[in-house]
Amino acid sequence: MTVAVKLYASLRKYLPRESMSAVEVEVPAGATVADVIARLGIPSEHTRMIVSGDRQLDLAAVLEDGQEISVLPPLAGGA
């Protein structure tokens, strides 16, 4: 199955060179968010928030064919 993944901020370095902010990832049926993150070579501790549509997902969430997820790193800063 295919999952569309958008990576933000410092996570963009894990995209293939030809990709600007998103990539389609082939994974077997029943794959989880953690499987997709691992397939892209992203250490799980480098992810902070995973969103699909209007839902926040955890690493154990099972994905569906054609699903789109956005992955954000931990954010730092403040006043």
C-alpha cells in the first residue's frame, strides 16, 4: 500500500533529493506510523507530532492505503 508523508522543518533532510516536502512510501498492509518512520530512516525520537486529517496519531497507529500523514519534529524556543 502507499502512504503519502509530509515532513516539516529539520525532518526534511530525510526526504529523497528530488522531493521538496512530501514523499510516497510503499509499505505492506497493516503497516504502522512507526513502520513508515523507520522506512524513511527517521529516528522515532526525532518525531513529535504525527497528524492525519484532523487526528493526531501515535507511532502504533495502523495506516490505510492512500492515507496522508504529516510528521513534525520536536519544537524548541519561546520567550
